[in-house]
Amino acid sequence: MENILTFEDFSKVDLRIGTIIEVNDFHEANNPSYKLEIDFGALGIKRSSAQITSLYTKDDLKGRQIVAVVNLPKKQIASFMSECLVLGAVKANDVFLLSPEVKVKNGSKVS
């Protein structure tokens, strides 16, 4: 296994639960994607893009809780500034979003 992290390295990753409140098509992206607005409670609303159009409709996503990394630097993707990284599991080029089994408070830490 390459790139072994120390526990100290991993402790720097801030994983939080958020609820998707807005979903729009991202026509300028190289691959089919959505623009997401996600409510992280006290951390505020953050934006992200996600290549998940093959499995999820906009209606599927709105109101859904997800897991995201919230302490990465902002990243310019075409005309869009992504502020967090939504996490998912990849199977055969499809991304399945990670989410809590039960509804939790937005902004809750994942540990």
C-alpha cells in the first residue's frame, strides 16, 4: 500500500454531514455533472460539483444528506468554484454517494 497516512495526517481531514439544498445542471463541465449547494449547519452553505448524473436525478439529490470534506482549498472547475468534496464509492465508473443511515444535524463531524 502506498501513501500511508499517519493518524495525525488523517486527523486534519474535516469530514462533515450536509444536506443538499440546491441542484443544477453543470453544462460547462467536461463530463456530465451537477452543481450542488450543501447546507453544513453552523459551517454555512458550501458549493460542490459532482459527476453523479448517471445514478441520481436532481429530485433524488435535493434534501439528501451526504458526507463531504470541508477543509480543502477551493477549486475552480470551468466557471464554478467548488468549496468542498462530496464523497462517494466508485463501482464501474458510477459514484454512489456516502450518507448517514439516519438523519443527523447538518455540520455533524464524521469520526
